[in-house]
Amino acid sequence: MSRLHLLLGLALIVVLASATPTLAQTETRTLTIHDNTVYVDGKAIGANELPSSLDVSGIEAQYRFLGIRKPVVEINGSLYAVTSTLEPVSEDEVRRQNDASVILQRPQRTTQSGVSAASKSQTRSADRSTSAAGGMETAHQEYMQEMRRRSQELYEKLMRERRMEMESREIAKTIRLLPDGPERETQIDTLRATLNRIFDLKQDNRRHEIAQLQRQIDELQRRLEQREEMRDEMIQRRLEELIGEEISQTE
């Protein structure tokens, strides 16, 4: 696997199950998707052994499961149980499996240029069905680029805020699939802690944005005052530009 794939296309997930330490240490499973081939525990799975609904074209991903008896992953919006191969399962089936663990982080799909489509989609509209949504996303992109130009630190914090929001939605989706029990309660606690961190980060980001806007307002005010002081000179210069010749000022 190339370094580019490791940096942009590799989704490495380590899950610690609520099992005994001995179980977590001894039962380790892996799922790898590379070059349109699926590997379970290091063994390549033939296309005839995979479900017809599974499309791994362009996907680069690696999962590592520690102490999980029945791992379930989401690929292209569908759930698959990791057995000796990948088997499609429904949400209802997952809910009935008390010892199933669901991994909802989607593997990244790479384009011909080697850049993951997931990375590109971070700056595109999540909903392209309406022009309004596309317009909002365009405005957001422009705002982020302006923030990046003005403050790299604030830009990185805003990007972190967006990533954490996405993470919270994935955790929430996991919770909705899990049956009542210790694992679901653990995930709820994780989501609550994540939301607390998001809130604090948002508050800090808003304070920085307000401070930056205030600096812009101060700069605009200063320029406005300068223009007022140069009123006659600016009008004279514009007059000459429009006429195309120098005009003596009337006393």
C-alpha cells in the first residue's frame, strides 16, 4: 500500500470491547480492503464468496477488531457482518445480536488521482438535491478559505469542530443500532463527553470569530475615516479618470 494511501485512504479503527482482558488480547481480527480485494484475517476472499451487493471499487480501508465476537461494518451505506467473509445483515438483525459491535466509520473511496473522495466531499455540499443547499455549502467554503487566509489557527479549530460534529453523528447512529445494555450505555456516555467537547470548542471558536470580526470592523472604520479626509482629492482624481484629462481645481 502506497504512502499516499496510508495518509489519505487508510481508515484504521481499533475497538476495545467490554470483554475480559484475556479475551481482548487473544481474539484479534482484521478486515482489509485494498486494490478491489477483500481480506479477512489476512486471507484474500474470492469475488464468488462475497455478497453480490458489495461494491469495493476504489475503497481503501483497514479495520482491526480486538475482543469483538461479531464485528459489523458499514460499507457504502449497507451493514456487513465479518465472518469468514462478509455477510449482509439488516439493522433489525444487528439489534437482536447482543454481542455484535457495529463500526460505522465509512472507508474512504479513492479517485483516479489517488485523493480520497471522502476528503474532497468535506468541502462540498452534503445535500446536492437543492440549489439552496449547494449555495450554503459554497458560502461555507468561501468563509473557510477566508478564515484560512486570515488565521491558520482558527481555520484548524473550525475544521476540528466540523470533524467532531461528524464523529458525534456516527456515534449517535451506533447508539440507535445497539440494543439496551452496557455497551449502549457506554456509547451514550461517549457521545455525551463528545458533545461537551464540541460545545467548549464552539464557544472558543465563536469568541475568536467575534474578535476577528471586530478587528475587521476597526480596519474598515479606519479606512472610512481616511477616505473622508481625502474626499476632495479622491473626487478630483475620479473626475479626471472619467474625463480623460487633468482638470484644475476651482478655488
